[in-house]
Amino acid sequence: MTQALIIGGGIAGPVTAIALQRAGIGSVVYEAHADSADEAGSWLTVAVNGLDALRSLDLHAAVMACGFPTANIELRSGNGRRLAEVPIGGTLADGTLTHTLRRGDLYRALRDEALRRGIRCEHGKRLVAAEDDAGGVLARFADGTTARGDLLIGADGIHSRTRELIDPDAPKPRYSGLGNVGGYAPASAATADELAPGGMTMIFGKRCFFGMTRAPSGEIWWFANPPRRAAIERAELAAITSQQWRERLAELFAGDAGPAARIVRAATEPVVGTNQYDMPTVPRWHRGPMVIVGDAAHAVGPSSGQGASMAIEDSLVLAGCLRDTPDISRALARYEQLRRARVERVVVHGARSGSSKAPGPVGRVVRDMLLPWILPRVTRPAAMAWLFEHHVDWDASFAA
């Protein structure tokens, strides 16, 4: 049996392992952190196209059980004016909507399902090097251990070590000019009329973009995108406390209508902050028996709401290509051929969505004038079918 080494235990790693198992290919997942689920940040959405792909692996029910459906987005200006209401995604034939869930819960659900299906996951395994080895690949980890497989799949995120090993000249992630800070607040931090029922409320604040939704428990889930000319270094990010984030964000929202300042002041521990990046194009996705999937190959901006779904689609397509094309090099080339155009289109889509979050004073006026007219047209179901109605047919042939 072909054996794969999968680097990364987030979203793409376990899903790829489960898809490979269905294709008759064994794998082991190697995760750098001691427990990936405990370091998984705040929350995210899985769009309907991602849920549709999970259905092919009988994973959709476990993932949907972790979260709640989210139907629409209400957009408001910083002065409280309602700009538009648009669907957050399509609707599957059975009525399934985009789901919102804690990132840690999603990681745990996927990891637990992989373990239940007999897939091994080793923690504390940070990849440092990989080399060809008798027609396969030998991976070397920071703890001094090694592992050998027939191929190595990098599901190790936007700062992928696998991508560097495939191509030392690969481009670095592109910083968007925005941060991404998120967390949770008690139900009392906002009134019922301040949150759109059954969906998300997003506010174009004068100095910072803000988004929020109410979970079935009543708890408020929120995020903010503070603008910053340069990315914050990792060490500095790690040193910023929840209280410091609360104070910074409350100051940015002080002049805005709505509950943003109130919510961030009431936020519970922890408040998690990161930089926003994307990857417009990665010239090389594979070399020899090594390949990258998910954010390692094509990170999309958070504004697209498609990061998890693109990784899930990748996993299914890669497994199908390896199932239907016995030669590994040709299978990896076929996977890239089937995926590149779609994911790069999604990257562009996400970058456009993010660009409206931090304009200058004149740009804000123009945006608030045009959005009520433009947004309902560009987000209508027919216009977004290419994104949300995409279906990966597991039973079809993926062969070249």
C-alpha cells in the first residue's frame, strides 16, 4: 500500500488523511504542536461548498454538529447606517447553509474522526528537512526523528516549511495591511437589535472593521481587522495580552456607533490576534514525491470565508488523483491542474473583499454610497454560483 506522510494536523491534514484512506492509501499525520486544537485561535466559517466536499467523506455531520448555520450578513457603516444585507453563501439542495464554528472545535472534530478511522497522528513533530529516498521521501523532524513514505503532503499552513523545501525561491505570504483579532463576549454586551438575527453583522468602522454574530447559547462571537502598515512580528504578537488587545480595539472603535467598543471591552479570555496574509500564486506546488495543499499552496484572505473550504476541496481532489493515477508525479501534476485556476480566483475574490475595509475618508464616503447598490448585485446566487455550487464528484475519474 502507498504510504503518505502528512505534515500538519489542522484542517487539511486530517481531511487529506481520511480522503486518502478512502482511496486505499495509508498515511500518518505529523503535527508540530503538542495539541493543535488548543492553539487554534478563535472562530471561522465553513462554506457550503466545503460542507458538500465533506459529505463525500461522511464528515459533514461531525463538522456541522460543532457549529450553527449562518444565513446572511448585514453591513453597516461606522455611523450606524444600514448599507445592505447579503447571503453569506449558497444553500445546498437539502437546505444546508454555511456554518460558523470555533476553530478549535473544528480541529478536534476532524482529528477525532481521523483517529476513530484508525489514522495515526503524531504531535510534537516539526518538519525541518525532507529528501528523496529510494523512490520515496525521508522526512526529518526537529526532535531528531525521521519518517519514510512514498510521498509527503504539506498541509502546514501559510508559513509552510514544505513549500520552502519544494521551492527555496517560493514567494513569501503577502501581508494584507490588516490584523485579525477575535474572541467572545457575554450575551449582555449587545442588545438584540444590534445583531442581525440568524446571521452576521459587519460594521465598516471609521478606523477599524468589525464583525459579530450571536451563537445559539447567546454568546457573542466577534472579530476586528485593525489596519497596520507593517505586519506585527510573531514574537511581538505572542507578547500582546488580551487586555492590551481590548484596550487597542476599544480606542479604535470609540468614535463609532454600535456595540463594537462595548463588546471588545467585555470580551472574555483569550483574545487572539494575528496578521492577515494571502498567497496570490505559488509557482511550484510539487516536486518529486512532495506536494502542498490548503494554505500552504494558496492561502486566501479571511474576507473570502473560503480558507477551510478550499483546503477541504484540495484534500478530496488530491486523493482522487492519487487513486486514479498510479504514477505519483503525474497524479500530483493532475491535482495542480485541476485546482490552480479555481483557488487563485478565490484568492483574488478575497483580496477584493478585504480592500474595502480600510479606505481613507474619501474612500469611505464613496464605499458607503456604492455598496447598497453594488453588493446585492455581485452577491446574487447566479453571480456566486462558481464559488458556492462547486462540487467535487468523488465517484468521477480524476485521471488526466
